[in-house]
Amino acid sequence: MDPRFRAKALRSPRGAKVSEIDWGDGHQSVYPHDVLRGYCPCAGCQGHEGTIKFVKPTSDIQMELDAIDPVGNYALQLTWFDGHSSGLYSYTYLRALCHCDVCRPGVAKEERAELARS
Ligand SMILES: [Zn+2]
Ligand SMILES: [Zn+2]
């Protein structure tokens, strides 16, 4: 498996506002929870086709993580405090979601562009 899409470690302390993933190639991604929730890839949030858009969360419980469960070896299922749990975040998608300066040189941190499905 491509080490860029292999999560070596996941840190998401209860109550934290960000989650972190260490990747097999040494890259470290830090995900603010508004980014993770706003880019939830499920059909309920995004419909069935087109690009993935940032859907701004409107309340704090939408941005608080209740559980993170691995799905096979290709994705994570995130459960949020409002009960939303239909989003499957593949590792390739999570890697594309990284908003760091290395992955998005020259792009402002607060910019929330549309993403391809993966
Ligand atoms: Zn969703
Ligand atoms: Zn990055």
C-alpha cells in the first residue's frame, strides 16, 4: 500500500478541537473539526454526485467527535455528537483534505475550496 495513504497514528483526544494523523510517509496532518465535519462526504451532506463542498457546521455538537472507527484498512467512520455517523472518510480523501502549507502551498488556511471525490 502507498505509504502516503497509510495512517500510522491517529490522535483525537476527547473534547479536542482538532484531530491529527501521522502518515506512512512521515507527513503529519492536523484537521480542525469544522473542516472534518464541513467536508463530510456522505450522501446526506453532499448528494450523490459532483464535487464535495464545505458545508459550514452550525453548532458545537456538530464539531465534537464522539467516535472514530476504522473501516477495513481504507477508511475511518466518524461519529459526531449530534448523532451523525454516515460519513466514511477514505485515507485518500483524508490526505486530500489536509490543509497544511505543504499540501496547499499558497492557499489561505481559511479557504474552503471544493474537493474531488475519492
Ligand atoms: Zn454527512
Ligand atoms: Zn499536509
